[in-house]
Amino acid sequence: MRPWTLRRAATRTLGNPKGIPFGFVRRPAWSTTTPGASPISKHVLTAVDLQQETADVLSQLIRFNTVNPPGAEREAAQWLQAYLSDAGLDCELAGAAPERPNLVAVLHGEADGPVLGYLGHTDTVLADPATWSRDPWCGDQDAGYVWGRGALDMKSQVAAEAVAAARLARSGWRPPRGELRVFAVVDEETGGSQGAQWLTQNRPDLARCDYLLNEGAGTVMPYGDRRLYGVCCAEKGTFRFKVSTHGRAGHASVPALADNALLKLVPVLERLSAADLPFDLTDETRGLLRGLGEDPADPAGALESILATEPRIAPLVAANLHVTLAPTMISASHKINVVPSTAELKVDCRAPAGMDGDAVSERIAATLDGEVEIEWLEQVAGNRSPVASPLMDAICGWVGEVDPGAEAVPTVLPAFTDSRWWRHAFPECVAYGFFPQRHQSLYETWPLIHGADERIDVRDLGFAAEFFAHLPKVLLT
């Protein structure tokens, strides 16, 4: 597909006295159906103003149905383009397809220096209205929450990052060194081929940055009597494979005359269920265990202690300490009265950052005893950013200021995000997952992500926006 780029639309005044770009309607950022929503001040906002503006922007973004597939994120991108352009940022839309543009908005500095990037994706997963208590695309502000698909994953972070950048620009602040870039990309939920991957590979001039913040961590984790904010420094790799068995087909009414390939998968499933994979710790998981007050030299003992202290977090920690093997799909005969001659089992395998296919193959072979046929479906090694960095120092300093006694700790995501594309394209880029939430804990938000009645506490929108407005003044001075 031929790459497509659209710069900010030229304006015309004939019949359009305000010079609004043709092709979309520019609305004020507070344009929602929420009663009592107030216009945005052109001056520096109070914390309350910032919270309400972020809630209003999030409500508007939720009302764009961007379920992927097909995504169709163009209207959301254009709305954000108008909002950020009006605040004073330079905006460009660029993408592989006209209906799926990525937005890059830049707040230029006064001198050369580091580039700080704020990343978010505007597509979402499907929502089944029958399982929700309200319209998944309502964007309602009710009972102290903003409701709708994407409220947590991750239009909330898109909104907070955009509002923070707009606030800085409207106030007249410009980075003394470097620049701030806001990335609102498409297609994350299906791998990012038209979003982060496309942007980093085809427009590195727009995508390159020294520091990047994205989704992946930041929601407060109560742990015993401590309050911990995770900073995602690494993501596990994805190594999906297929196990095949073979037999002899026959009529199901006389099974003894056939050789049922499906039954040959039973021992495979049993071995996967009973798998006791060895620990494969990395710098990031060692840092996580230390942050939890445990000894990385004794991961088994650490897991026992974590389970006793906070059982809700133990499965998340355990998944990051070794290779995981999850059988998810099985197929055999296409007719109920035919004994299958072949059967296939698909397994979702995740491996610690840095492990390659050979190392993962050793773990799989040891688990399955090498008795079956294995075919790779996908091999994507996980990647990481260093735990120690000026960005980590800035996050830790802010957490200590706004939530005295709380701590920031390195974490690992057992899945993957668009951060991997930035780390791959720009090895020098320090990319973390961090969207701070203080009022909804990790244990409350995790079940809502991709689930029914997804919602976010409005106070956390203000909390996050304050952080994103604060950080450039630390890193870009």
C-alpha cells in the first residue's frame, strides 16, 4: 500500500470566516454533552480545571467508535489535530491509509536538546453492548467516572497527554532545550503495522525521540502497607507455535479401526498443564523483586512471600519470571462422525525480554520431551530499556512529591505494547510504560480493561495530566 501523508489542511475563508480546515468541524475541547461543562481558559489552569478538561477530551474521544478492526481512527485524529493546533502545537497526520492516520504534534523548544515523546493509541478492542450497563461509546461522566470503551485502554492516556501539552502551549511555556512530541497512533490492538510500526519505519523523522512514555504501568499497587507505582521497563517476547499430531482417519462409529490424532494431543496438554519451567530473571525482574522487598537470588521464596503479602499481584509477578506456555486453540476433524487423521494445538508462549527463539525452543523441548511436531507461528523477541535513566529519576521524584511515602518500582509487562517498535527503531530511546493512577488501584482496573463497563476515576485523569504537564519542565530544561 502506498504511504499516505496529510499535513494540516489549508484554510479557506470564503464561506468559512473562521478559517477552519475543510473536511472536519473544529469544536472547542470542552464540547461534550455533559451538563455544566465549562469553556477552557486560555490561562494557566488550576488542578480542577485540568481534571475537567481531560475528562471532557476523553469523553469526546470515546464517542469516536474506533474498534479495531476496522479502526477508522481518522475522525478522532482530526479532532485531536484541531485541538492541539488551536493550542499552538505543530501537527501532522501521516499513515499507510487515508482512513487510518497517525497524529504527531510538536511543541518546539528554544534550543537543541532531548526529545520527549508521549505515546498513545486511539483504536480499541470490540465492546458488546449487551454486556454493558450503558452504551460503550457514550463517554458519560457519571458517579465520578468517565465511562466507555477506551476509558482505560487507552484513550485516557491519550487525553491526559494531549491536555498536558495543550496546557503548556497555551500558557506560553516552551522547552528551553529540545521538544515535546505527542504521538496518537492507530492499530495497536492488532499489532501496529499501520500505526507505531509504520511510523517508526517510514517516518523516523517524526517518530524519533530520546524519552518515550506509553501505556503499560503506573496504576497504584497497594502492597502490604506500601503504595507502589510500577514503571514498565521491559516487555516479554511473543513466541507462538503449533503442535501437530497424526493418525489414521476412520468412521467414528468404529473408533478402533482408526488412529485418533486428537487423542495424541492429550499427553501434550497434560505436560503443558504440569509444566514447571525454570526461572529466567532479567535486570528488570530482579529490580521488581527488590522493589517488592524480596531477594532476587531466591525467586521461589520471593513468590511465596509475595503470595502471602498480596495474592492478587502474585500471578502477574510470577508470569514475568519465566517462559509461560498457554494452550489456547485446538482443531481436528471437520465432521463429528469422522475420526481425525491430524490434530493441531496452538500455544501462546511468552518469554522474558532478550530471550531468542533458540533459548525458547530449549524450554519448549524440555517441557514436551521432543515427542511432537512443532511449527513456529510467530517469533518476536521482547525488548527493554535501562532501569536507570533521567526519565526514571524524574518519575521517582514526582511520585515522592505528590504521594508522600509511595514508591516507584520497575516492572515488566507480560504482554507487549507499541513501545517495542520505538525501542527496535531507536535503540538509544528510553521507553517506559507509565500512566499514573492514584485512586483506582491495579486490582480494580485490570478486570475492566477489554471488559464490560470500562471506566476511569476522573480524579486520576487530573492526576495523570498534572504529571504529563510537569515532566517536560524537568527533562527539557
